[in-house]
Amino acid sequence: MSAAENQIIDFEARRDALDISRSIAVQAPAGSGKTELLSLRFLKLLAACKHPEEVLAITFTKKAANEMAERILSTLAWAQHVDPEKIESQLDRDRYQIAQSMLAQDEKESWHIQQSPNRLRIQTIDSFCNFLASRLPILSNFGGPLPI
């Protein structure tokens, strides 16, 4: 384990959370880096899919959903402009590598995520339930617009 890894108490849990071959639950206090961690996981999932709409992040508030989308877009912009030789921290090296993988997939599939950020599926629980119910009007017993 490197010196940087020793400084982060939950390094292994964070590393495990970025393993997209398995499901995770992240529980931590405010200000501990959950949004950053989940944003990186979201980017890793995007790098492994055919369409960005295949990846869904659900949160409780619009504020949290907007913050996560902003974090993802700012990470992509940062990765396009940073000099990789000047990256010092392991977190930033990981962030750069993950963002570059997603940008490569974005280019390969012609998603244009930075120009079309509405393709990112980061929603509140309410908006996701509304989405599902609107797709199944008969089964959900709703025939028109759904009030929350």
C-alpha cells in the first residue's frame, strides 16, 4: 500500500465501490466524498456501455442530482484540459484515467455528452417513478400526466 493509500482510511472501500462488476451501497457522512465517488463510478459505467441512457443514478433531491451531473461534466472538461504529467494525487490520476475512458467511449459512439448533458440519467426517486409510470399507463392505472 502506498503512502497516499495509507492516508485515506477507507481506501479499500472506495476502490471496491469503483468495481463496476458488482453492486454497491455507499453510506457515509456529509462531506466525505460520496458525490465524487459515485460520479466516478457513473463515468466508469458510461465507459462500459453502448448508450449513456443505460446508466441510471437515483438520488433524493434535485439539488443532489444537479450536483452530480455538474461534477461529471466538470470532471470531463478537466480531463480534456489538464496536463497528465502534472497530476500529483492518486485520486486525480484515477479521476483522469476514468474520465479519459469515458471520453473515448463518447467519441467512439458519437454521444456528444458535453453538448447533450440531458442524455445523462441522473434523477430523483420521484422523477424516476414518474418515468416508469408514464411508460406503463395501463399497468400503473394512470391515463394522463402524473402529479407528484
